[in-house]
Amino acid sequence: MSAAAALSEVPGRLEKVFLNTENEIAQSGIYAVNFHTLGLPHTVVIDDYLPLREWGTGYKTLFAHVGEDSGLWGPILEKAFAKYHGNYMHIAGGDPAIALRTLSGAPYTDFYHDAKTIDELWDAIVEHDNANEMIQGGTNGGNDTQTNADGLVLGHAYTVLSHAILSTGTRLVKLRNPWASESFHGDWSKDSTLWTDALRAEVGEDLANDGFFFMSIENYHAQVAYTEFNMDTTDWHTASFLKLGDNTAAENPGSYSWCGSSCTRHYLNLTSDVEQTVYVTAHTWDNRGVSKDCRISLGDKPHNIHVPHENYIQAFYGGSRQLTPF
């Protein structure tokens, strides 16, 4: 849901995920959703038979709820995502940038806050926000039933919607909790005494507990563990290919610290007749849909490293783990 919220910031992007374009309940009960598998478009077809759980005196869908306007797009998207990965248990939690890449095919890069200064993080948010690219932040520790001292949910994904600089010089980041409500009560939260009516008017802040809230960049840097930036590929030219029978590993085996010679090393040489920026991504199957009995452990860290798992594709040109510009 965080990924869907990030994608929907620009009108039309989320709509492209759905093949049902009438914006009404399908009388056939059939829906089709466009995902991306190994970087390529892939259509998932489902019906509208939705699993429910007891909720008070009635029932609700499992995670994404039917909207107040009776909109079904959230539960439909969720069911398609569950089918894509095997079942609903496989989609409890996960990396928000990979979810967004599944929705849109958008490659991503990430910032781990403990390796970046506050100013570096701010500059990156401003750059990507101004380019209408998709930004998400994640907290470490615990699970989504726990919060930190300021009420920020632990082990949780937030959508970073925008940035703002107040007339006082304070730099703020606007976030959205996909739960559509928020418990954060630190500086610049809904009930923070730092707000004045004039400052609220500068950024359109209100008191509604609708999941939208502000944090200072200093607080965001300290309390959120990482920020992920998915590129807006609307006007990009793309090309994809499948690499088979590569003997590079036998000739020059991998040496990365956590897998040594068990790594598979591949080389890709690109040439261009014009000056341009090229982004290279590599994909393997995500292990969400793979039984634990079928996973292969590497080295002495069987609980951390498994194959197949697209999280562990490494691209070393320029030092980016997932997305490599040059």
C-alpha cells in the first residue's frame, strides 16, 4: 500500500497498473493487473472472491480494506500481489521499493541513513521529489505492532510525499502512513506545539488523523532507517534480455565477503555513441514464492543468504546495490 501511494502521486501512474479501466465493479467479477516480473510486464488475472476476517461485529478484508467510497482497488491489488507471490502469507511485510518495482517496473536505489549525512539525505529527497519520482522510507526493529518513543511504527514502510522549507528555515518531510492514520507525536506532528496557524498555512497542514504528517529532516534521518528512491520511467527507453550459459564465474569466481567463490559473477559491457545516463538492473526470482525447503543456503550464513533472491544481485559500477547509473 505504501508503494501504491507513492505511485499514485502523479495522476495516471497507478491507473496503468489496472487493465479494468471503467473505474467500476466488473460484472464478470474478473480483474487483471499489470505487474513486472524480472523487469518485464506480466499480467495477473484474479476474481473478486476476497478472503475476509472477523472485525468487531462484521468482517473486513485481510490487509487492504474496501474504501469509504466502496472502492475495491486496494483489496483487488492485494489479491493479485498475493497470487503473484503464491499466497497471502508471502506478502506480509517486505521491501517497499521492490513492491513498487513490481507495480511499475521502476528501478530503485537506496540510502541507508547511518551512512549518509542529514544534508546528503535532504538533497537526495529534494532532487527525486522535484523529478516526480517515488520515495519511501522504512523503520527498523520490532514489527508493526510496536512504536518508538515518538510513536513512529517500527518495521514499517512510509510513503515520502514531499518536502518543504518553512519561513523559519526548518526543513520538513511530509510522510503518509498507508494505514491512513498515524500515532507519531514527535516534533512537527499533528499535535506539536511547534506549529502556529501561520506555519500550518504555509504547508497546508491540518489536524485530521488521516495518515499524513510532517517530520523535520533531522528527526526523519534519526528515526527512519532508510529511504528508497524508485525512478519515474514514464519517458524512458528500455531494453531487457535473458542471460544464460555465462561461464564468467568459472573463469573469474566471485569474491564478495558473504559468499566468496559461491557467488556467480557476470560481466556486461555497454557502449554508446552519444553521451547519456544509463541505468542497469539485474533480476532473479524473489524468494517470497519459494518454499524454504527449496532455498539454497550459501556459506556460513544460511539464515541470511538464500538463492534465489533478487535482493542479493550486486551491481558494483558506481557502488549502487540495485541501481547503477553511469
